[in-house]
Amino acid sequence: MELIMKQMPIVLHSLNLGFIQTLKLFILTLLGAFPLGLVIAFGSMSRVKLLRYPTRFIVWIIRGTPLMIQLLIVFYFPGLVLHNPIWGGGELGRFTASVVAFIINYACYFSEIYRGGIQSVPIGQEEAGLVLGMTKSQIFFRVKLLQMIKRIVPPMSNEVITLVKDTSLARIIGFQEIIWAGQKFMKGDQGISGAIWPLFFTALYYLIFNGVISMLLGKLEKKLDFFR
Amino acid sequence: MTILDVQHISKSFHQTEVLKDISFSLQQGQVLSIIGSSGSGKTTLLRCLNFLETPDRGVIRVKDETLFDADDPMTQKPSEIRRKRLHFGLVFQSFNLFPQYTAIENVMLARTLLEKGDPSYKSRKKQILEEIRSQAEGLMEQMGLTNRMNNYPHQLSGGQCQRVAIARALALQPDILCFDEPTSALDPELTGEVLKVIRGLAEKKTTMIIVTHEMAFARDVANHVIFMDDGRILEQGEPTEVFGNTKEERTRQFLARFQNEQI
């Protein structure tokens, strides 16, 4: 115990740095996947078969294969197979590759949630808008969007919480997120070696962060409770 | 003055012909009731008038403007349809109020969006918005909903919701207001308040087309009655004719089912 207390400042500093990386990946994934998911959702609902089928095919592939493999493919495929290492081997390259893989993966999951949300708004809402002389975009933004958001907040919350934990998968391509930061004390780093507790300790970061996220999303859900 | 002239409208869904050669006309300030059993095409007819469905054949004229002619693609430009729709208002069976807006916001929304397209909107914004609000307040008062204006739809009874929906349709001042079974989704105790509002509109000479299963109401409020059966107009005329001096056997059968409701 005494040893742990002595190691604590060094470990915390390391974990904090790792957590900042985790946070960056988390935020950029959301920023990318929210809009991209909507685009994919519209694609998978398109009346144009040439758009609908390929989109659904891609969603099927992405949802049907492990994110870990997708990370490996995104990171290594350009360099090892195409002999065009677009990402480079440095930390920035690993980070960029992670962000790209996560955005693609999560956008596909989000698209299915969006699709469910859009299709759950009764057709009568659209017809009422049309009869009142509204344009399609007015109907989407002024009538359907909020109803859709209300319906997708609970399933979206699940995905967001899963994403917080999934960011740890980026460890597989050497992205220096919090798991990586905890794990390095096993081999040895800054005079600490053979310590596994820092790795276990990372769980606390995830737990607290997810607690905050759940609270915020719960508030949002409450806020949307004013209508049914 | 003839405000609406419908000529030879036909409409099929896949192989099923839902409307077969429908023709009728409507005078300004008159009320037309459309009766008939479920599946006879009444709702589809209203939806054609409101451009929610496109007829396969036929012509629709309002105030001498040809809104739709199946043989003339120039009348079917999507960009024009939005403007043409405004000749008609439609009150749905299931209200279709926008749940995230209060009652009065439901009434104001469409007109506010419409005015935004006006070039002078920016310079007269405040005045326009005040105008829209005072019109909406007037309509809510007319519907007897002054103390319910700021409630959300889920806080209102079905009858109140339907009255908001009527106010919402009236806010755009349509030439012809259409009702698609406005009381069919209501508890029997609540139909009265909605029918009373529609009667009030009839007294004010609002041009209306009402699809309804309330036979007594159809007879009392209408100047003209159409009986539809299997996509056709089987019988039409003044209410006293259709109800009192029924010509067709099919109409008689249909009306007989409502006899015990004391027509």
C-alpha cells in the first residue's frame, strides 16, 4: 500500500495524459459519427436503389465485423498492402487512423438508430406539414427532427457509453490512450515496473467519465419530456 | 359562384381502382358532406384535392384556375404544388398536431414559415409576427380554447386537439376546408364540441367538404350530399333528397344501418 501511494503521483500523471488522448478520440468520433451517421441513414432509406443497397451493404459489413479488425485494417492496409503508408508510424498517424476507423464504425451504428428514429415519426406529421404548405426541409427541421431526437436519445446514450469503453480498442494499433498509459508500468516506465494496479486503476476513469455522461444524457432526456 | 370544380377524377393503387370517374362541383360558402362506407374512396378523394395523392385522370379547378389536369404536365410541377395546396385546408381524423409545439404555436407555425419567404419579411418582422399571433389568438377564442392556448397537445383532450387542428387549418385562410372523419377518433362525449365548431363555421359561410359517418350531422350541416360507394358517386343532391327521397337501393341499405341512430 505504501508503495502504491509512492507510485501514485507518477501513475496518475501518466493516466491523465492517456485519458486526454482517450477523450480526444471520444469527442472526435462523436463529432464525425453524428453527421456521417445521418448521411448514411438517408442513404439506407433512399428511394434510389443504387444508393440504398450499397449503403446497407457497407453498414452490414461494418456492424458484422469486430471494430478491432477494422482498426487494424484501417491502420495497416494502406502501408502494408498498398505500399502507401498514409498514416505514418508516429503517434499522430495512429491517432488519425483510430479516429477514421471509429467514425466509420460508429456512424454505421448511429445510422441505424437515426433510421429507427426517422421511421418512428408518424407519416401524419409529414402530411400535416405538407397540407400546411411547408417545404420538405421545413417539415424535417421544424417538425420531425425534435420528435426524432426525443426517440433516439435513449438508444444513442447506450452507444455513447459503449464508445467510451471502446476507445480502449485503439490500444491495438499502439494509440497511447489510457489503457496503454496504465499498461506500460507492467513492463517498466519511470522507475516503476511489474505494477499491474495502474492498469486496473484505469477502470475508475471510465467509470467516473461514464457516470458524468449518463447524468448529462439523463438531463437531456428529461428536457425533452415536455412533449409526447 | 362555383369555387371548386372536379371533373372525371380516377385513381388506382396498383391494380385497385379506388376512385372511378368522380365529378362534382361546389359553390362558394356551401358545405358538402361526403358519406359512404369505409373503403368507398372518400378519404382518397380528399387526399387528391390536397395533393397528397395524384389522380391518374381528371381535372381539378378552383376559382377558374386549373390546379390539376392529368393530361397537362405543366399543372403538375412540384414547385407549384406547395402554393396550390394552400387553396385547401385539411383536418385529419387523427389530428396530427405537432407534439413539441403548444396549441397556439401549432396554429402559428405554418403561417410564420410562409411569411418568412416574403421579401419584406425582415423589415416588417415584428409587425408580421404580431399579426400572426393576434390572428391565432382570435382563432383559439373562436374554438373556445383561450385558456388552453399554451398547453401542449398531450395535455389536451381529443376534442380540444381536433379544435386546435381546425384552427391550424383556418390560420392559412384556405378557400376550401376539408375534414376527413373529424370525429371518428373521438370519444362519443367529445364529438359534440367538434361538430359544434364545424356548425359555427358553416354559419359563417365557410366553404367546406366534410367526410363523416355522423349522418345526422351530415344532413343538417350540408347544402349538398354525395354518397360514395366502391369508388363511385352513386347519388348526390340536397340533403333532403339524398336522405329523404333516396333513389338508389345501395344508399338505402347504407342509411338503414344508421336508422337506429335517429337520423
